[in-house]
Amino acid sequence: MVLPIIAYGDPVLRKVGVEITPDYPNLKALIANMYDTMEASNGVGLAAPQVGLAIRLFVVDAAPFADDEDLSKEERDFLLGFKQTFINAQMIEEVGEEWLFNEGCLSIPGVREDVSRRPKITISYLDENFHPQTLTVDGLVARIIQHEYDHIQGVLFTDKLSSFKKQLIKNKLTNISKGKVKVAYRMKFPDAPKRR
């Protein structure tokens, strides 16, 4: 089932997610719905706060990035095969020289900016069966994970921009929170006027 994506301005996007246990209500259905929602909106990652839940859960499917012709066959194959659920994730390490990449966010439609992040990460998490995992990755997959991890920490990619860039997009962000934006997927806007 495709869920509405929570838009910029909703307080849930600013909450630090709480850890969950295997008996979290309807968890398997929630994870399936998050994958459906991510795919329906052409995303590569989706965090629980983006569907209104302040919990430490996010999903990643890097396959759409495999279309990049500049990548090697090994890189493309890795991206195509990288589909993972992250529960109660904790970032262990982010290393390397920061690099810029143009990021967007399903909760902030129509806004894309260059964001600086470290290229290599190590993260610990539980998979969908609550088995402990530790993963070290670099490149695009690391960036997707960092972006989604920020969501469960109450951080948005726009927080990482310079004051000047934030000023430039301020009106766009206000319009998004009011529902004054065109999107091709279901969204829930915090300040949109109620229709009668």
C-alpha cells in the first residue's frame, strides 16, 4: 500500500526516532508499505518519519542509480542488488574527504542542492528479521544511507546547506509546507488549507 509522504514543515521530520522491538505493531506490513511508497514516488530511500512515524526505521533501494553510464559494471551490479531494511541503525564511522553530490528528498519536492558528505561509512543495524548487521560501504550507497540516517536523527539535507543557500530556498520550503507545490505522488502537507 502506498502511503502519503510527509512534507517539509511537519514536526515529525524533526524528531529523533525511537528504537523499536520485534513486536512493533504491523511491522512487516509497514516495511512492505514503505518499499511500495518509495517505489511509487521514484525514490531510492525512505525513512519512517517521512510516513509520519518517529521510529528508527528506513529502507533503501539503490537500483535507480545503476542507470548511470559512468559507473563500472561492478558498481552497477552492486547498486542493482542493494535493497536493504535498516532498523535501529547507529552510525559507527564516516570517513574520507567530503564530496559534493546533488541531493533531493521526497519530503521536499522540487528542491535539489549539492550536499557535502564523507564517502565511506560503517553502520550497525538490525535487518527485517532483527538480526544484527554491520555494513561498510562507500560511494552512492553510503550517501543514500547517510541521507536516510539523517531522517531518523531529525535532520534534513537542507540543514547541511550554507546560510546563503538556505535563504535562497526559504520561499520554496514555505510553499511546500503550505501544499503549494506540484507532486506526482501522494503527500500530506502540514499547513495546507483544509478543503471543504
